[in-house]
Amino acid sequence: MKRFLVLLLLGSLAFTLPVSAENTDSVAVRTAAQDLLVAASTGDTENLNRHFLSENSVFGRDGGPRSAFNASYLDSEFEAGLRYKLKWRHLDVKVYGDTAVSTGYAIGMVTQPDGAVKTGTWRTSLVWVKKDGVWKVAHDHTSELFPEQTDHTS
């Protein structure tokens, strides 16, 4: 009986260890994604910048061409009155070794420097790379979810 219990325990550990490592990474990416929205909502470009790889790409919410995260530009926009008030909905994280993809809806409002306020839902996909044990964004694609397509329950 003891032998059976030991084998059962060892077998359980063999199945839970890889899952725990993946869950740890999933939690780390989810936490970093949450931290990104908090940093954006508080105008903390230093915190935002530390989450991006130095070589990154961004398809921004404005629908413009591909660019890179630019903390200096964002700082000037915050100084001019840009404000974010966003929260995640349906944030999902999939980990593939040292790469992860998070997808979700950033919901809330954006106040432009000219005072125009846009309330909405933005679809966001982030590609993360684990570098020196830290998850960083390699690519950010954000686009508006149009009102007629707001059934995002799945």
C-alpha cells in the first residue's frame, strides 16, 4: 500500500510540475498586462516603457502604420492632456515556452489632448517574450471593436 501511495504521489508531481511552471508564466504575463493598463491610466510612461522590448512594434488604436512604442512622444501627449481610463475584460494568456500571447478587450475611455473623449472597447493582442526572466512586449496590436460587433462573450 505504501508503495502504491508513493507511486501515486510521484505520478501526481510529474503531471503538476509542468503545469505549475506554465501557470506561473501565465500569471506573470497577466500581471504585466494589468500593470500596462494601470501605467497607461496613471500616465506612467516610465513603467510602460519598462514592459516593452527595445526593439518592438505597435499597430496602435488610431489605425495608423506600424510604429514602435515611444515613451518620449507619449510623455508629451500626457503633458498635453492625454488620459486613459481602461480595464481589461476577457484577458486570456497562452504561453509557448519563452513566448506568450495575451488577448483581451481594453474597455473604458480615452481623453485626447484636445479634450475629445472616446468611450469604447479596443481589441488588444500582445506578443510577449521572456528575456532575462522578465516578460516584455515585442508587439502590440490594438484596434477598436465597432459597436455593432460588441458581443464579446466568448
